[in-house]
Amino acid sequence: MKVRVGIGLGGADMAPEALCGVVDDMTDVGFDSLWLPEVLSRPSYDPLLALAWAGAHNRKLKLGTTMLLPGRNLNRLAKQLATLDVLSDGRFLVTFVPGIAQGAEREAVGVPVKERGAAIEAGLPKVRRLLAGDEVDGFVLSPLPVQREFSMWLGGMHRSSLDRCGRLADGWLPSLCSPDDAAAGRKVIDDAAASVGRAIDPEHFGVSIGYAREPLDPDGPTLAALRARNPNYAELLPIGLPAVRELLTRYIDVGFSKFVLRPMGTPASWRAELESLASAVNDLQT
């Protein structure tokens, strides 16, 4: 099992030169990938454009995003995915998510929450066919991705999301879940895949993990937003780097091998944060 650890910048808003410095620091200390999420209502860069910028500057780091599928023109989306994969020489990773269902993001996505699952259900197979070079409704994509079997992962913890992942996706990257929840979700996914005569690569199970150096303010907006998504989130948030390492070890023990670590606040020094984090977890990468 190949354990790999990437870093998610979350909503970090930084100057272009600072972003370049952070991706170089990630490479220097041994992290596998840079991840930028798509949250429309957050003050952060568009992930595809920012990843293109970072990937042009740094030719080693893998480039990942958790991005919205609902509400997109699928032909244009396939074109964007293929283009970034070509320009990065096959370093692009994507996980599709339905989008946050609370706050300003609920309306910003442009698709009602109850319709987002159906949008992924219909859209993912079409995007897959386009990326494979098939003609779909008279449209043929060009150029095609460097990765000839371009992997598209899904997030989500609801039973319907797990079933969809097994039937349609190439991997699973949840968040806000315990190792036991992750193991149970993986079984649902594997069973759903088997029911339609397919299988998910055992290497394609990962977790996106937010962490903090100090306990979050119990009355602050950050913890309130997290609890809105999962009432038990405070119990799932590792506090301090030893707790991050211990949690990763527990996920590895249940068969998960790809991780995105996301500091819950902007570090005073990204270089110092990455060096400390690497010292805590990099020996787990195999």
C-alpha cells in the first residue's frame, strides 16, 4: 500500500508569489500533492486556475482539487480537466463533491441541495466518456488527458453517496469521518461496485483531514461551521501534530492510504508549519 500525504490550503488567500513559495516548500520537505478546494463563497482562488499557476511554477508536485460537479457545463468541464492534465504532464487529481449545504454556499452553487446527487449521477458518466475520447451528443474532446484512464474520485458520507461512488467513481476521499466510519463506508462502496461488476482500486481510498495546533474557540465561527456539517466534528479534529500522526495511523490500519492534511488556520510561517508536519508524518509515506 502506497501511503501518500498532500497538503490542502483550504481558504488560504495568498499572493501569487507566496503560493509559489508554498508549493516549493511542499516539494522540499517531501509532500506528495497540493490540494485546493472549490468553495464559491469563500475568499479564495478558483482551484483550476490556481493549480495551473502552481503547476507551471513547480513541475514536480501533484495538483489536486475537491471541486463541484453540479451546475457545470459538462463539455466545458471535460475540456478544463483534460487541459490541466496535459499542461501538468499527468499530475492532476480530482475529487468531485456536491458542495456545502449551509450558509452562503447553499445558494452560490446554483443547484438545489436535493438535486445535486442526481447531477453527479448523470454528469460523471458523461465526463468519463468525454475524457476517454468518445463522441457524446456530437461533441468529441481534444486534447485528451495524458492519464489515459483519468481517475475521478467522489467525496461524501451519505449512504447514497457511497453507493454512487462504488458504481461510478474511481476512488473515495471523504472528510468529517472517524476511521471506523471510513472503514464502514468503504465496505458499502466495495459492495456497490461489485453489484455492477466493477471494483475500486484498493489504493484509491483516502481521507481529507483538518487539524489544529491548538483547541479551537468553542464559541468561534470556525467550530460552529464545522459542527453545522457534523455535530461530532470536534471529536474528529486532531489537536497537535502527535494527534495528527495517531489519526493517520488509525486510517492506515483500516486500509486507507491517501491523505490531504488541512491546517484549520493560516500558519504564521508556512515553511515552519510544513517542516514540523513533515517531521511528524512523512515517515508514514511508503
